[in-house]
Amino acid sequence: MSDGNTGAAGGGAIYALGIFGAWVWFWQQADAFWEYVLAIIQGLFWPAWMVYDVFKVLAG
């Protein structure tokens, strides 16, 4: 029996891969201690940063 949660589990796995990828990306861009701290935060909230940057580009 399917309880309807299989899509949520798959989405969570994809989001987790995105977090790890974002951590790697932002970690490589960091040079100082506080930039590494910000890299961890950005890795968790990367979709918000991505949407913000897209809207910033669209606004001109």
C-alpha cells in the first residue's frame, strides 16, 4: 500500500543533495572564517539565495 509520502521522500533526497552541493560550492568560494560560517548558512538556504538572485537579474 502506498501512503502518498513517497514523493516527499524523493524530494527530500534531492534537496539534501542540493544542500551538499551548495556547501561545496560556497565553501570553495570562502577565504576567511566568517565567509566559511556564511557558507554553511548559504548551503542550508540556497534556494532563497537562488530566487533572490534571479529576481535581482529580472529587475534589471
